Amino acid sequence: RAGLCPFPEILFSPCSKSLSRSSVRSRMSLKPPKAYNSLQKGALIWDPKPLQVKKIFEALKKGLKEYLAAHQAELDYLSGRHKDTKRNSRLAFYYDLDKQIRSVERYIRKLEFHISKVEELYEAYCIQCRLRDGATNMKQAFSLSPASKASRESLLELYRSVQECTEDMCFIEGALEVHLGEFHVKMKGLVGFARLCPGDQYEVFVRLGRQKWRLKGKIESDDSQTWDEEEKIFIPNLHEKFEIKVTELRGLATVPVGVVTCDSISFFSTQPQAIIVDITELGTIKLRLEVLW
């Protein structure tokens, strides 16, 4: 929607002053959002996943450029109407169009700035990744050389460099996650043909990292379905996939139907993505979802 940016404001910016430490965090504002306080120096560090980050970055950039192209087309259309209205001197409609144009222009500037910050973060991530790979290769080479005081000191320094680059990569991954927007997941129901009978009750459990969505549904006598919830917002994650588990409820007993995982890379699109996943191995029961980014 024009004028409404669905993505959070940029929270990291380069510092103008030169600092003593050469890591990427020394060149960024050290005021991370609450969700990523654990990424500060000295916190527990996990193993970065450069290949996964590259896939998400490319999908994110493609999706953002789709949004940019769509709103640029909207701006061109409004600008054309603006010129025609000016010639016809319909002032009220002219000023309303002018307001819409300014709103779309602001949104486009936000998108352009958003894309530039995502590219900046990924460029810094790639630099740290190359530095870590170089330090790792040098560490392996030194470990094969004859033991000496100089080699031990070099190994210790290289170990510190690897750890520092790893911390910086994890920090950038957390900063990049802030710019992934939101997934609005809508429940569209189960598809099972003869497997779904009136009166059957099911529970669907959707997990993305620590985010969970549990909902229950029932097959009605007219074969329609009623669910206690229809929509849930998930915050995209660089490393986690959607995990979907379906269980049939039979009185006090529960019967597992199936568990599947679903990658989120294809969801970074301007258009709602319809998803149909096979819950059972033979595909006799499927789950229909819709994801809007």
C-alpha cells in the first residue's frame, strides 16, 4: 500500500568516527534491537551459514525490487493522471492526486534506502566471510609447520581472528534478519477427498524457530471447515524452515497424520503465495496455506 512501508526502519548505520577495532561492529551503531541483544560481543556464538544467508539475501533483494518496480509503475500512472487533471483544472481532485503521488514517492525512497542497507550488510558479511576463510587456511598451514614460539603466537592470533570474524558474521546475520519483514500466514484448510469426513477434528501446529501457531479445525456436515484461528504473523528467520505437523483428534486420543518442513525462500514476493503441502507420504491429505509477505 502506498505510503506504508511493511519493513522496519533501518537500525544500523555507519559511524563517522574512526574507532580502534576493525570489526564490522566498530563501524556500526552498537544499538541492536532487543531481539538481538544476545549478538553483542561476548555472547554465545553459533556457526554462521554463508550459503543460506546468500539464498535469503538474493530472494529478499528480488522481492524488494519487485515492490520497487510495482510502486514505480503506480507513480508513473498517477503522474500521468496528475498532468491531465492540471490541464482540466479540477483543483480538489488535483490536490488529492498530488497527495497520493507524494505518498508513493516517500514509499519508493524508503524502499530504495532499505535495499541499499540490505546490500551494505551483505557486502560487510561477505568481507568477514572471506577474512574468516583466509584466517582458517592460514591457521591450518601454521599447524602443519614445526612447533616454535613464533608459530604458537601466530596460531593464537589467527584463532582470535577466526573467532572475531565469526562473531561479526553472526552479528550481521542478526542485523539482516531485522530487514526481512513479516510473513502473514493464512489457513486455507485441509484437502483430503475421501480421507476427510464430517465430524473429523484436526490440530495443525506450525513452527518457525521459536514462533508457534497451534490451531484446531473441524469438518462440518456440508464438508466445509471451521478453524479457531485463520491468520498468524511470523517473523522470517535466516536459518529456520517452517515445520508443519497435523494431528487428528479422536476424543481424548490423538493420531499423528504427518510432519513436513517448508522453506521460506519463495515467500519473498509481492504476490500472495499459495502453498499446498502433502501431509501424508501418499498425499492423501494436503494442507493449504497462503503466505503474504
